[in-house]
Amino acid sequence: MSRKEKWQLEDWRFKEAAEDDWKKATVPGCVHTDLLDHGIIEDPFVGKKELDVQWIDKKDWEYQTTFNILEETLQEEHIVLTFEGLDTYADVILNDTAILKASNMFRIWKVDIKNQLKKGENTLRVYFHSPIQHDIDKPDQIGFNYPADNDHSEDGEVGEKKLSIFTRKAPFHYGWDWGPRFVTSGIWKEAYIETWSNLKIQDVYFEQQEVTTEQAAVKAQLELKTTKAQEVTIKISDQYGWEHLQTVAVEQGIQLVKVPFIKESPKLWWTNGLGEAHLYQFDIEVLSAEQQLLDSYQLTTGLRSIRFVREKDLKGESFYFELNGVPVFAKGANHIPNDSFQTRITKERYLHEVLTAVDTNMNMLRVWGGGIYEYEAFYEYCDQYGILVWQDFMFACSMYPGDEAFLANVRQEAIDQVKRLRNYASLALWCGNNEIDQAWAEYVEEAGWGWKQRYNEEQRKQLWEGYEKLFHQLLPAVIGQYNPAISYWPSSPMQDLSNTSGRHATFDTLDKGDMHYWDVWHGLKPMEAYKESVGRFMSEYGFQSFPEEKTVREYAKEEELELESEVMLHHQKNGSGNRLIKNYMEMYYKEPKDFSAFLHVSHVLQADAIKQAVEGHRLHMPDCMGTLYWQMNDCWPVASWSSMDYFGRWKALQFVMKDRFKSTVLIVDQTEEQLTIYAVTDAVEKQEAQLVCKLYDFNGKMIDKTLTSVVLEANTSNKLEEEALSAFEHADWSKSILHCELVKAEETIDTVIHLFSKPKDIELQNPNITYEIIEGGIELKTDSLALNVWLDTDETGHFDDNNFSLIPGVKKFVSFRQSLDPQDQQSAELAKVQVTSMFDYITK
């Protein structure tokens, strides 16, 4: 029998290929982080030091390790070397014999090295070719640059040459409008050796064919590699003692063995907010005719029915996800890599992000196509906590080659990644790319981003044919073969699958497909436009802010703390970003009193904008069935659209999303002539409640009060009250505030405070906020209206609320917890807290 072993390759060294100075390397890792560890480069996140390290990607680099092989190891039938990720152009040499030539960061590379090994010491070298030098001549050979506007080629000292599209490597490595340019090389995932004889389980896929509360019909597909023909028994069991047996005959070589089974009365997997994200731990064993264990495999997944629903309706065509028969309104954000150097991302950082999503009442994250197919930990936590994943393939905002070699490389990439991710219960959709269909807009000459017009007819034909081959032929074919239970959508945004003008998403077509809405922000439209342009699924929209001052001080010196300093401009990768933040701030807020205040008010401004968007999307439910703002996180400390910064610090937006993503929310919608109150709910059952509305002046005097019995229909938007604004003429709008409460069986479901005027048109008094730190948190009260109250502390823990308003005479308690984990509700010690409000940040 086999002695099956697996061991990680360790004790790596690295050097610049042309030099002889070997230094200790960290694997998994990359050249940049190894150079940083040795003090050869300074922290490239500080100041403008990003520009000082652009020489690294012009060099070749070499990694090397040695390992010992015992005689008994050489007796095994197979000895396989696996690189789960090589970034990117790499020659692998074992004992002076070339065994592998890698060319794709996203592929898994396996080589049987039995014939190249020797007893005793073996030497393994990985030679990384400069990705820049490898591709530098390709634009000249083709005769034109591909459109890749986010490729910061000038920062990379290669002029106008856009090289990112030629290599299968994370696009954001070449820069983005929120990210720096670090074109890395290295062994970025695990490298190990496995030995086996007789039989090996290479892969397992549980295709969930039909899942209900009564039973789950699953077709287990085992990819087996065997050295001889034999009869084996497949045993599948779970943590509850259930098991299924099937005897099959296997032939020599690689084959797919299908083992269908039924699991009665399964516990279903649900998203955050709809139920328990229950996971089964399945053990798969292959037994010989003599009942000896030949190999085993563990698979943890949830049993659920996930359906991507696009059906004709009165409004056009639906676009939503149905989980276990329940239409799900998707609430969440777009996710980018958590670090420019992804090998530094720890499980703890993934856990913090997913727990932030859970605590913020999200149920979906979109893995955006300009980053990486994420590490296992990300998907494991999404499975564990009930966060659906919209998964892009790694293509974004560029056209790509369509030659046979490129497509063959991508095909294997897609197979590797689909097979790696297809068993996660959280996986809801495969999407071909980010924004390319909209940017090119083949079937509407005047539409798109102006890309088509850069090329002659022959070039245009070549670029479009390559696009069609990749996103409408190759990728859907891979999904159909390897993950047929999950749907594929070629590009986001897009309206339909036709080859007509109706295919491309535009801001004025709201009846089908998904939508990226950027007229607010890039188009400088007022925030109120968010509620006017609502599509069937809002998969991207956003509004920038700066990081908080603590974060800014991580990269900027005291003398650099001004908006137009070179360092602050360098950490603002969107060319118009600072101007747009200032323009919008002038629309809605009084002038901040200083730079520190400007940073904070930018958070409030961002939170107000995305709040309006999310409320607009939710009140259009069920016509609109998803809202994913741009963006959840950052890859370095920077001004961006994120709701939490590189260090995981929550901006005001994160707290506002926690409130606006609750299962049931009140929404007050004001137009020039009327005020409408909605209750939007994700609950699957009808509810009866009371709507309590109170009108206050800024000193806490109640001007009016109404009490209305209401019925909330399940899983939809409900209009509760509609009043002409003239009904409030007895109140001074610039000095009044509306407080609405939804109460069910004496329990407050939601509370909303509505201002009738823009914050810049309101005269605030010093609110004189007082507070008391009590067990479990802090209790606050105020003498006059306090807007955007902000709690800050250096102590470890999390406030349950922030960026809220206080009405005189209405106390508010905010708990302070140790952890975001819903399983850990233990309060944290809070000894010192700083309390501010908008009054403290504006020029008086």
C-alpha cells in the first residue's frame, strides 16, 4: 500500500538573477515583500515611495531551495510537485533539468518529478522573468495599444505601453484608480510535494441537482487517477453518521466517477439574515476490494438551491437570486484584494472583512474582476457566515488578446479556478468580466467609453472577435462542463445576451440586466439622482472619501497634511477625486474648519450619498433586487470609495450601511412637493406594526405626533404614508426634524431621523452632548440637535452604532463589544471615549 505523504517546500532563498547574493525568502511571498523584509527597499505605501520601487519589475529574480529524498520515497509510483500559484513567467528547474515553464498567475501547476529526483539532496530553482521585459515588445509587434486605461504605464516607466492585458496576472498589479502599481513576481501560493501509489482522488465535485427541505439530490463526481484497473467502493459520510456506499470498477489512468446520492430532510444553507448557514462536513473514502483505505478527501459545503432568475415581467426582465425558493434582495459591496501584496493577507484580515459584512447586515460580496481569485479562507468564511459570492473572472476594463495561445492559457486558468471554487455554498454567479461590454459597446456606435473610435475597422474586428471568443464562447463552455449548477453572466453591467443594441447597459435603460451607475460622482449629478436611476440590479456605484486622520498619518508627515500636497495627491489615484469631493461637499455641507475636519466630513458626505442610493434601490423592491456599492475595502491606505480602509477601520459609511441594510427599514423619501414613508422588508412573512411619527424642533419640543397601524407585505417595499410638504408648513423646515419609528408588539423594529433641509442650510447650536460610560457601552443625551455624532476610542472593541443623530430629550445607548462575531456578544471595557458631532467640524 502507499505511504502517501505531502510536505511543504521550505527554506527558500532568493536573489536578483544577475547577482550572486542569496538572501532568505518567504514562500508564499513575492520579491517586493522579500526586499522589504531585508530593508533593501522602504515601505512603498509611505509617501511617494511607490515610485522608488518601479525598478523591481524590470529585473529577473530567482528562488531556490534544497530538500532531501529518502530511498523509500523513490519507491512510490508517483511523486508530484505542485505550485498552487506562480507569479507569473517562471522556469522551474529541478537538479539542472527544466521541468516546467509557467505563464499564468492563476493556474495550478503540477509535475510528476519521480524521474528527476535522486536520493539525498535535491535542488529546486524557480527563475522568474521580468513581466515587463517579457511583454515590452508586444504592442509594437501588434501595431497598437489595447485599451487599458487603468494601467499606470507612465508610473512604471514604460511610457504609453499598456502591458497588463498580455499577461495572466492580477490586473490591479499594474495600477488602478484606487491602487498603486506594484508588478510583482514570486511563489505566491503554497509549493509542496506529494507521493502516492495505486490510486489518488484528484478532485471531488458535489453537483447539487435539486435541493429542497424534503431532500437533496446530489451527484458526486470523483476525479480518480489510478495505476491499475480494479474494483473499489466509494464511501461518502457526514458528521451526523449518515453514509452512502457505491461499488465501481475503475480503469487505469484518469477518469470521472459519478456517485449520485439522496440526502433526506437536509439542513439547508441560508444567507445572513434568512437563516442558519449550515455546513455539512463530508468525508469521501475510496476502499479497495479488501476494504483497505486507498485515499480520502474532505469536503465542507452547504446544501442549497441557488437560482439566477432572469424572466420576462411587466417591467421588462427580472435579475435576482433565488435561494431555496426565496427571492433574495442582494445587499452588499464590491470586494477588491485586501493588499497590493496579496501574500500578506492573513486569515484574520479575511475574517474581519466577512464579519464586517455580517455585522453590516450584508448577504453578498462581489469579487471584482481586476484582482485575484481569492484565497480559500475568503470563501470558507463566506460559507460559514452566509455571504453569497458574485465571482468575476479576472478581466476588467480592458480588451484582451484573442489568439489561440492566450485563449488556451485562459481556458486552463478557468478550469483550475472553477474546479477550485465550485463546491463553496456561497458561490452564486460566475461573471466573465468587469465593464468591458459596456466600455466597447459594439452594437451602438455612439455608446461606450470611446474605445472603438481609437482603432481602424480591421483592428476593431480583431478586438471584438477576441472578446466574443473569450467571454461568449470559452468561459461559458468551461462553466457548462465543470460547474453547470451555477449560472454565468458574460459582463457586468449588461442587459441581455442578444447581439443587438439591447445588449449594452446604459444609464437610461432600467428594465433589465444589471447596472453600474456613476452619474453621481463621475457625472457630478446631485445625490438625489440615485433614487431616479434604479435598475433591476445595481451591481456597482460609489462615492469617495478620504481615510480617517489616523490612517492618513501612516503615509503622510505633518507638513504633508494638506489636500494638495504631493503625498496626498499621490494617495488619490482618481484624477478628479479631490475636486469632486470638494464640489459635493460645497453642495451639501458648510465648510470644514480645517484639514482634519475636511477628512471627517468627507466620511459623512460619502455615507449620505450611498445611504440615498441604497434607500432608492430598496424602495424600488421587487423591481430592483440587489445593491452592491463600490467598494468594501482597500489594498493600501488611500482616498477611495471604500467603506473601511486598508487597516480595517470603519468609515461612517460602514455604520450607515449596517443601519440601512437591516432586514426591515423605514425610508423617508422627500421630493420638492411631497414626503413619502416606506417600510421595506426582507422578511418572508407579512407583519403588522405601528408607525409612530414625531415632529420636533431642534430644542426637542414636539410639534406634532401621528400614530398609524400598518401592514407590511412580505419581501417587498411598502408605501406607508404620503403627505404633501405643504402639510408641514406650520414648522420651520430649517429648524425641524422628523422622527419615525416602526413598532411591532412594543419592540422597535427601526427608527429613522429625517432632515427637511440640506445640512448646509441648517444653523446648528453647540449641542452640549453629555454621556455616561456604563456596563456594556455608553449612554448619550444632548441639549440641542446633534448631527453625525461620532464616537472614537483607542481601546480594542467595536461600537454597535456611529455617525447617528441625537434629539434633545431622547437618550441613546450604544453598546461596545469585543468582537464582530455574532457568536461572541461579550461587551468590552470602555474607559475613555471621544464624542464629537458635526458642530465640531464646521466653520462657525
